[in-house]
Amino acid sequence: VAEEPSCSSSASAARLAEFTPQDLSLIVHACGRLGFLHEALLGALARHAPSRVHEFNHQNVSNIVHGLAVLGFKDPPFLEALASELTRGPPFARLASFSPQALSNTVYAFAWFRICHRPVLHSVVMHLRAPGRLRAFKARDLASIASSCVASVPTVRCSRGGSPMP
């Protein structure tokens, strides 16, 4: 696929359609681990993946967004499609299958891209508040999620006693 002249031809799209969600996620994850930024390949994947995000499991989502974040490759339409998929259905239902590491990586990636997608953040918080869920998380996972949530939200001036703090 990466050898296609533009990685956007119909031949490239047809080839990408042959890949499973795991294949797609492992390509991006491997590129991230290797520090291999191939913009044409990642662009083709980002254009192809939105129509298939409903097929991605927690590991596929985590691998893709974490790999893209490590490479600094931001594709807003793809990330928006992914965020919409993560918040589809009943509150936090899509996140229920996420391992602590997958959830941490996903929230980290959105924070790295400086994307404040409040429905995703709300779903993450609701997921963590589910009975017995916090016990599954290690301290480092919770710290990473909390830090990423804070980094995702634009700075808000707090007030003390009704007056803004300096």
C-alpha cells in the first residue's frame, strides 16, 4: 500500500479494504514504535479507517491513536470519527471492553493532540465510576488518565468565594 504512487488511488483503497482492523492498528502501532512517519501511508489509513471504526475493538483503537500520537500525525476527520464511535450508544458502553492500558493510551492520545472532546471525556469518567471498575486500574493508569483529562480540557480560571483567582 505504501508503494502506491499517491496512497490515495482506488487501488490503495481496495488494498486497505483487505486489511482487518487488527492489521490496520498494528501497522500504525509498528510505525509509532519505529518512529517511522510515512505521511502518505498514514493519510491513506486515516481516510480509509473512518468507515470502519465500528469494527475496531479496544486494542485496535488504542494501537491506532497511540501510534498516531507518538508520530505526531493528526488527522482531525479520523479522530472525530473515532471519538463519535467511542461515544455511540448508551453512556460509556463502548468503553466497557477497554482494558485499563487501552483506555489510558486512548485518552493520552486525545490529550496529546489537544483534542477536548467532552463526550469522550464524559464517557471515560462514567466508565471509571461504574461499580467495581476502579479496582481494575493500577495507580499509573489512573494517574495517566487523570493527567490526560486535565491536559485535554482548555484552561479554566477557578474562583474562590465568587471572585476569580489571579
